[in-house]
Amino acid sequence: MSAAAHAFAPAPALAAPVTVPRDTPRRAVTTPPAYTPFPNRTRKELGDPTPLVCTVARIALEVVLGADGINQLVRWISPEVRSRLLIQHSLSRRSGYTAKGSVHIQRVRLCRVSPDAVEASVVATEGDLAHAIAIRLEAVSNRWLITVMDVG
């Protein structure tokens, strides 16, 4: 058949509507279970993120102060956090800033804001200077992912 014949072909006939007697009991509407790629595999609960927070905060502060090492964080940070750290790294390098000493983590405080999110505040020192770091971690694909980070 030609294309013109298909364009003007009559629509197929619709089936007659189904009528249900009024005395038929109604079934409860249920939603299907959520899709899980491996239904027999249970996910274990994510562990304490404190060691991850300490490591990422130390490396992030070193990057902001001009040291190389952003590639060590790629697995644990979101692309937005990575781009912000790279901008701060670039500004530090261009200004010629040199670190006053090695970076040490002094204090970490965690607060679980939801079952899938944790916020952390970190106090780190660089020589005699103290820096505040705020981090938000979210559970993504059965691991912690840093979605927000502010380095002061």
C-alpha cells in the first residue's frame, strides 16, 4: 500500500465497553513492589562515615590550599563538589599561597538528618590556622557520596 492509503485508512473498531454489575465487590488497589535488580540480595546498612569524612576533609583542605590530590576524591564526591574544589584550588595556585604546615583533623561532629543523609562539621588545622569544613553525605548506590562541601 502507498503512504497515502495508510494516512487515510479507517481507524480500527473499538471494543465494546465492559460493564461490571454493581454488586461485585471491589478489590483494593495495590501498588506493585519497588523494582530491585537483585530481589534475593539484601543491602547491608551503610557503616559509620566518620573515617571517610576525616580523610575527605583532610585531602579537600590540602587541595584548596594548592596541593594536588583531587583525583583521590573522585569516587567519593559529586561532580559539583569536584568543580568547586577545582576552582578554589586554581585560585590558591594563582595567588601563590603556600601552606603554613601539614593539615590535621582536630574535631569531627556528625548529625544524621535522615536515614539516607548525614551532615558533618570538621575542624582542621594547617599549622596555626584553623579551618571549618561542612560536609553533607548521602547514601547513593549503597555507598556514601559527598553532595555538598564548604571549606572555610
